[in-house]
Amino acid sequence: MAKPRGRNMPQPLSTNNQPTLEDQFDGPKRRAYDEDCGFVIEENFQRFNACNDVFSRVQWDEGVRSEKGINWFKSMFTHGLGVRNTEGYRAKDFALRNAAWVGSNLLIERNLANGRHDGFLDDLTGYAPPAPVKIEIEDPAEMAAELKQVARIFGADLIGITSTDLRWHYNRRFSAKSRSEKENADCSELPNCIVIGTEMPGKVIQTFPSALAGTAAGFGYSKDGLALMSIAQFIRNMGYRAIASLNDTAQCIPYAIQAGLGEYGRHGLVITKQYGPRLRFGKIFTDMPLAHDQPVKFGVKEFCDICRRCADACPPKAIPHGEPDGALHNQSNFVGIKKWNVDGEKCFKFWANQGTECGICIRVCPYNKLPETKLGKMYFRNWKWLAGTRLRRLALWLDIKLRFGERFKPDWWWKNRPGW
């Protein structure tokens, strides 16, 4: 199937100076590594154009652009927009949700005059350049361990390290100022990629869909952005180059998998052992010598093969029920990877109609249990073990029987004050 193109597509740039795949891996090595990661890369693989991301298309593609979609963006900055007299969508819910985005919005806004949209369309502008003299690193493994210690100080809940893989880098990025394509950041001389994950508040997630639950996404991005900038500046203070990246520059999900943080789930998110899919990911590209982590497998693919809770619960039916097939729903899908592809157009249309983010798929995911609730940490640990065995159908039955993933009323959160 040919890759579809939307209306009013920005004109492509005339050059693409990013290195080819052959500059990184030979064929057999790449295929073996992909198998370890669970990637099935097909011959028609194409690097993704960031202009085709559904959030960018809302700005230029009349096929998906709508007043509700534009208002979804504006609601983060405009008092009263989206507010209605419905539980979870009242003024105080939007007040909290929009406050959670402040850190992320400050990053975005600081360079708008220069045509940069830091963190979402452009990499995070560094606070200061690298120190003129590099601190010598004799042991990359020891440096990796020290860096993970540093990352935790700055708020990273998970951290993994892998090699820079240019397949996941956008071949073009989108300019919100000119509504056209522009060059992507060049990371070809930065061989290492540090991936961090920051936990999103779990108890408000249980109220999805609601503006209150949107707090989780906003706070996750704000926390992620600060952590990335701080870690990157530590690396620069050591004399090495570091490009911090939130939703820009490259895809986070394949990098998180390669860095050993989790596996790919049916809902198109990374499922981790510690937090399920309840994280936001960011990355830092650097030339600091670092030892790499290895991909992990703990039965997620096999469990998702039999579990369709996210697909069944998705209101717009954007999550596939069948086998991973790399189906191209529209141009917002990756081409040439055999995986579960979510229909971004359907997903975002539901967001726009709600006036706020949706994370129902995160809420209902069986891996999303909060250890301190219901049956406690021991049950959670034993359930994860069971889900990774041939008794995974029993694990799924228990999850449904015990009614995990059911929606909590937003007013419950306000009245009972359960905290995080």
C-alpha cells in the first residue's frame, strides 16, 4: 500500500544529509538486534516525516484540521475554554490540568521568536555549551552507572542507554512558524542515546477520560523536560556534547525498547515492569563514552496477543484487535514495521471532541496496577510473574474479575485526596 499524502502537504526540502542505515549496522547484525528488541522491519521501511504526526497535521492538513482540534491546543492557555458543568471537566479540573503543563509550556515558549518549538518540534536548547576541557572517562560502564545516579537526582524514574539508531530519527521536522518542513537535528556524530522515563501520576489516570486526568500528561512532560535539560547540562559540564529531546528529533518508543526499559504493547505504548505504560519518555544524544543496556522481554507480546482490554475500551476504536500487521490507517503511521498501529486520526478526533487528553488505554492496561491499591505490592509482583508465563490467561481473568482498570469518578479524587 502506498503511503497516503494529505492535502496542503508542506513542500519537502531539497536535501537530506542524514547518514544511511548502512553507516550504522551491517545487515545481519541489525536483523539480530531487531529480533532481540521484537522489531519486525520490512523491506519498504521508511523513516518518518514529523510533518505527518497527527499533532502537526492539525496545523496544516485540512483533512484533519478542525475548530475543536485547534481549541484543544488553545485550552492549555485560555481560561474557561473547554470548561463545562460536568464532573471532571469543571473549572478546577482544567485549572489543575493546565497548571501541570506550565513547565513544558515554558520550554516551548522560550524560543518561539526564533521559530523554535522546544521539546515538541525542536530539540531542547542547551543552557550552556560544553566545558572546554573534557573530563576523561576511563570506564564507560562506571560512567553509565554514575550517570544513572545523576538522572535519578533530577527526577528520572527509569533510565537506559543504547546506541543512536538513525532509523528512528525524523527525516524532516515541522516548523509551526512557517507551516513547512525543515531540517532535523543532526545526531550522526553522537553515538549514544540515553533514554529516561518519568512516571505519570497514577491515581488521576484512573479518572480518564477527564480534564483532571489530563494533569498526568502535562506533569509528565514538565517533569521529563526539566530532567532531560539537567542531565544534558551535567554531560556538557563534563565537556561532552549532548542534545536533549522530548517529543522531537526521533521516536521515543523504539529507543526505550532498545534501552531495555520495556516492551511494545497493543496500544502502541511501551510497557515497563515497574510502571506499566504509565510513563513519559525522553532522550539525550551524546558523545560521552557509556556502556549500553540490553533489550528485555518479560512476556508482554504474548500477553497482548490474548488481551484486548485497551482495544475494547477505546471509544473511537483506534486500537487494533488483530495481529501486529503494520496496517497503514493514514499517513500518521510508520511505514515498513510489522506492529500494532494505532489510528492517530481517530484517536486525536476523540481528544478534540473531549476537549482534553485521553488515556483510557493506559487506565485499563493490566500492567498499569498501582502497587499500593487493592491487594497490595505482593499481588502486583505475583501478577506480573503470572502474566509472563503460560498461565497468562489466568492473569487476564484475575485482572477482569477483580475489576482493575475501572474508571474512578473525578470527584472521588477531589474528595478523598488520595495523593499521587
